[in-house]
Amino acid sequence: MSALSPLFLWLIPLALLPVIIHLLNRLRYQTVKWAAMMFLRSADRDASRRAKIRQWLILASRCLMLLMFLLALSRLQSKGKLARFFDSGSNLVVILFDRSASMEQLRGGVSGRERALSLLNQGLSELGPGARVIWMDSVTGELMPLPNAIDLERLPMVKPSATSSDLSAMLRSALQEIARAGVTKAEVWIPTDRQSSAWLPDGANPPDWSEWTGMNTQITLRLLDVAEVVPDSGNRALQLVGSPVWNGENLTVQLRLLRDTAAPESVPLLINFGGLSLQEEIMVEGPAFLWEQTLPVQANQNQVQATFALPADSNPADNRVAISWVDRGADKASVDSGDAFVDRVMRAALLPREGLREIVGNGVVPASEIRFQIREEMDTFSPEDQLWVENGGVMLMMPTLAELSPVGTDDQGLGIDSWDEQSGVLATEQREPLRMDLLRIYEATALPEEGEDLQVLARMEDNSPFLTLQKIGEGLVYRLATLPLRDVSNLDAGYVIVPMLQRMLTEGGGQAQRFGTHSLGSVELGPVANWQSMGRPDSSPLLDVDSYQSESGILALNRQELEDRSESLSVLELQEWAKPLDLRVFEDRSKVDSEINSRFEFTSLLALLGLIFLVIESWLLTRNIRRPSKTASAWSASA
């Protein structure tokens, strides 16, 4: 609430002027005791009490009348129903801001995200000075305090994106922050277009919020419904179906076009392939259309990137898809040792035979997909090996014979004391655990325990590392402290080393697919600054659909398919989703450019109240409090 003429607010003490005049008038009279009047006052005590009440009512009416007129002259105003919606006096306000692709849908020429910012700026201006505000957006998922009187549109974390959002996870983080703050009253503001994929991303049932109702904090959810205005028509969404398929000469890409109309039309498709811009006309019938696009690949070309785009429409965030393909060769894993005999032992161990081992399937010999190398030192990398690992290769490094030293006793050696069954090749998820308890090590080398992204997976009985894992770029490097030679360990028996290598093949195959076509947010990118767009200089791998390149390869990122789902939740469904939390919905049915910024001025209302108090004062002045007695007076009766 504000005043257009705040100077009159300084005159509000003048509303006490009738009280001051009343007190001054009382100083003009002196009380004189008179015996006859004492009997009269005793006889008319009730009338005197009513007279005092009338005088106080007249005095109060005059003060209130002056107060109303002064407030009317100051022209108090508020921002309409939205101001009343936000005027809550909360100690803590947490804003959950949805930056998903669906919020870029235009309504009346303005996107849902832009309208949400306008409503939030207006709501923040109505908060009291003691309220603390915390911000969380759907892209970063980080809680950040907001300073007072800030313009949200200037913040970098309000910009559009082609990502998806999970409001259930965001609300849970907000409630945890409220519980940590320990305030008495808190609110969560959620601007929303009510898209079901944001509230129920996996199509599951509404979450259970009952655990948060026992707090000592009064929690209110305030939803700003930006979906009430009908969206602009003429929207098309382009989707990538699956991953590109390589047949040795061409890349085959499946695309799907979704429309909000079933009328036939010719849609221009813009293709950027290898730096060349092409345009094709796609004849579309019906609301959904699926087709294949073939891209030729040259014989010496081992990296391919392409983007497909539609002309801008009412939601530009869903008009673009990207693909990338990298030929990484046949090798999925590498075994590096310092001895040729060790290599022969490893190859022999991988030959198909009876025993305790995992099955690769389809009759593929694992050794055909593993490269064997001999290196003199355990931690030396050639530039080619470094790039191979960074691009997603999986490497097993073993020491040379010269690096081994006896461990334990001569006849017993050392066993494996502990190992991590949650990580790397030792993980037991959907597969049998490796028999690490059967291993005996007689000679080993010392492995480093500290390093960037280094993890110790297994330790020997003397607590020294036996197997470590280090993440380098997109690849993995395993290090063993011993060799599969009968005199130094029983690794050559095959019940550990064979399934370990086979799992490395699986990891290498999975890592090889990391550099390809993925959804935004599904890949750990490391430093984002290392990734540069191959199409648009202003694209970000955290926000935008595009193909990106770094020193370790190329990567295409697309929005998630669920962002193209048009299903939305009703207000009743949102209230069911939030049970048992107190949820209040602000349904903005106004035009975008009118009521959102309109203000309600109280001048007429205050002037009317002033006139009402003036009428009350006049009625009290003319009211005859003393009523004449119907009986004859005492002196006339005795005369």
C-alpha cells in the first residue's frame, strides 16, 4: 500500500484537534459547590451518564471524520486483488520459479514466465519490511536469499530455458529450508502453468506432505495461476525419437512433429548439418507426424552434429532438436600392464570355458573389444590414451613385476579385508557379487589413496588399497595393486578378474554412448564454460537445445519429451496434490497488460467514511438525551 500524496499523512495528528479543543474548553470553567444543585445531580445521575457517553461519541466521530478526510487527501492505493492475496505478514517467503520450456508458451503475446515475473514483482512490493525472501528456480535447484526491493527481471536465474521442472522436489527442498529456519509463519509462492509433467513428472500419485503438518510453523502455499489466459494458437513442437542410427554410411534420425491443429499444411524444416544450412518442406496431416531423416556421412568423418528447427511460433522453446554422433572405434576397454606374459595370461583367462564367470552373450569374445598395452610405468599416459579415456574409455592399469613387493607372510599373504559393492565393477546391482573373499595376494605395489575424483574400492588386510577407481573426463581408470600371476596372487583363477573385465566392457560401452544425444540435465558436464555451442554463440548447455563441443568430444542436448505433454491439472487436482498443506490459488483472469499492473485507490471509500462520521456527529448533536417526565413535579403538587 502506498500514497500518491504522502504530504497529507504528516497531517494525521490533526485528527486529534477535537480532543485538544475539548480539553481547552474544560479549562475555562470552575467547579462551585452549591447545596441545591447537589440534590438535583443526585436525582438526574442517569441522564448525566448518557450525556457523557454522547459527548465522547461526538468527540470520536469528529476525530474519525478528520482522519478519514486526511487519508482521502493522501490518496492511499493498493494493487488490487493481488495485493490482498500477498498481504500476509509472513516471516519467510520461498519462491519456486518454473523455468521449463512450457512456461514459454505465449498468452496474449506474453509468455507464462514473463507474466509470473510481473506478478511476483508486484507481490514482493506488498511484503512487509521484516519478511525474508528465498528464491529457487527449476534449473539450478539452489536456494538463494533475495535482497529487498530487487527487480526480478534483472536476475540471471529467471531467463528462459528448454529444461523440465520437478515441483515436488522443489517444494520438498523449500519445506526443509522452512523447517531449518524455525519461523512461526512461512509461505511458498509457486507461479505455474499447471502442466502435469511439472507437478507429477513420472505420472505418479500425489506426494504425501503429512510429515510437514506437525511443524510449529504455519505454512501456506500460494499458487499464481498464469494458465488462466487462453494460450496463443499456432504452436508446433519438434521432438527427437530415440538416438541416431549409424548403418555404416548414413545417420538415420527419427523426428516427430506435434501440432495444435489437424489441418494439412506444409511446414518448413531448417537443417544445419556440418556447417551447411538446408531447408525442406514437410507436408503434414493430423496433429502428430513421424518421419525419418537421413544424413550422409563421409568415409573419413568420425564426428557428426546437426540441428533441426521449425520457424518461430507461440512457444519457441520447443522448436529445436539436436543430434551428435562420434565414432569411437571398437575398443571399449583397455588393459595396461608392464609385462607381455601378463597380457597372454589375461587373454587366456578371457577365453570361453567352464567356470564361475559372467556371460557376455551373443557368442562375443570379450578380448576382441579390449585392447592390451604394455607400459613401463603405471601412471604414464600418452596423449592418445589421455584423450581416449576422457572420451569415455575404461582402462585397467596393473604394475610391472619390478614394482611388486612381498606382503603378509610368505605362505599366507594377505586377503581382501573390505570392498565397496556400490561402485564401479564391484557394484552388485542386478548382478552377482565378485568373490573378493577368495583372493590371496602375496606381492603387491602401493597405490595412491588421494587424488582428484579418486576412490578406493577394495583394501587388503593391512588396510592398503587393492583396487582404486579414478574418473578422468568422461572415462574411468582402475588400478590393481597386483598381477594375475600364480606366484604373486590367485587372480589368474578367473573368478574375479574375468567378470571384472566383462563389466569393464559394459561400462566402456555405456561411456561410449555418453557423447551423443541426451536430454538437458541428464549428463554431468563438469565446468560448463568448457562447452561451446556449435550453432549459436549465446547457447548454454544448461538451458538450451543445441550441439556443444569441448576438447573431449561433441554432445547434443535436447529438452525432455515430457515437456511436450499438453495435459494440465485443474485447481481441484492441485489442491488434492498439496493436501494437507494450506493451498490458495490466485487465478488471474485479467488481460496481460491491464489488471496485472492496475491499482485500487481508496480515496472514494475514505471520503464516504468521513461523511458517515459527519452524519453520526450531527445526529448525536441533535439527539435529545433528556426525556421529560410524565408525572407532575414535586413542587407543583405540594403547592
